[in-house]
Amino acid sequence: TVAGGRVFVTDRVAKPDEIERVHAFDWETGRNLWTYSYDCPYHKGGSKSGSKIGYPAGPRASVSIDDGRAFALGTMGHLFCLDAASGRLLWKKTPEADYRIKLPIWGIAASPLVDGDLVIVQIGASDEGACLVALDKKTGAERWRALHDRASYSAPIIINQAGRRVLVAWTGDNVVGLDPASDEVYWKHPFPPTKMVINVPTPVVEGNRLFLSAFYDG
């Protein structure tokens, strides 16, 4: 992610300890400006076979930048709000401590979406009715949660529909339109996977059409 004269990159180190990292580099010189690291073992339970997280190369969600803040989402569901200039931790959400995340095979992957005062994340705490959560972007306080759906890898977007702003989320089970300011569901279309959840691309809007494409399910 490139913003404000900085390039933001995430990675993972597996030895001697398993950690994930968020880096900021100067976009002209490549000089490292700061690095934020955190413990993140890829424990078992990410698939039905009990194997470890597939593709264990590190975080796969792009860092989202807004109003001097960097929102970084890790593979296991760690969410950090960092000062974009210094890397200082402003607030965080930790798996198990804050949300009991049900990991898809390749981990949590959908980039955070900042909308006004909210940061909206497909965190995948389906048993808690928190497939999606909206947090105050300044404090991390939860504003709303929605859906018992499984998590997918597809980042949510906001569209204009019938004179309203609509949050479109493609989860592991449905395509859903919600009020971005609350947990109100405007509409929902089932999209059950035939083999496994592998909804990856961000939905695309053109005119009055919403396009989605999945590997097995077209």
C-alpha cells in the first residue's frame, strides 16, 4: 500500500519464533522508517484436516491507510491500528481475547475498509454473530457486529443503491447488503460453496450490476 510518501508492506518470520510484521518504507529511497512486529504462531485448526494455515507466507490483507492511521490485519485475525508516521500502536484486537475467529483454510485475508469514523473488517467470528465487525477507527470500540456467516477472503466495498450507501460483503455463505452505519441487513442472497469457501476477488460494480467470481462456483 502506498500513501503519504510511504510504502506499507507486511511479512512473516518463522524462525526462531513465529512473528508477523508491518513495515513502512520511504517511497523514494526505500529506507525503512519503522517496523511493528507481534507474535503470531500459525496454530492448527485452519482446515478440516487439522493442518496448519495454507500458504504460510504471512499476512495477505493490504494495509489500509486513513487519516494518519495504518490498519493492518494478520493471518490469524490480529487487527492493529498504528500511527502511519511512527508505527506506534494506537489500539489492537487480538484473536481469542476479543473475537473467537473461525479461520478459513488460508486465514483471514479481507483488507479493512475505512468508512467515516468506522473501520469495517470481515473478522470471521461466526459463532458470535460477528462475521463482520465495525469498530471506531480512533478507539477500536465496537460499534456493531453482523452475520453468523463463515469468513471469506473477499474485501467488502460500499456502493450507492437506490439512494442509499450500501455495504456489500461477500462472505463464505452469502452476498449481503448492509447499512454501513449499523448492522441492518438490507438484502441477502445465498451463495453456498459447492466444495469449499474460496471467494477471493473483491466485488466489482458497473452500472446496475454487481459482479462476483469464485474458483469452483463461477
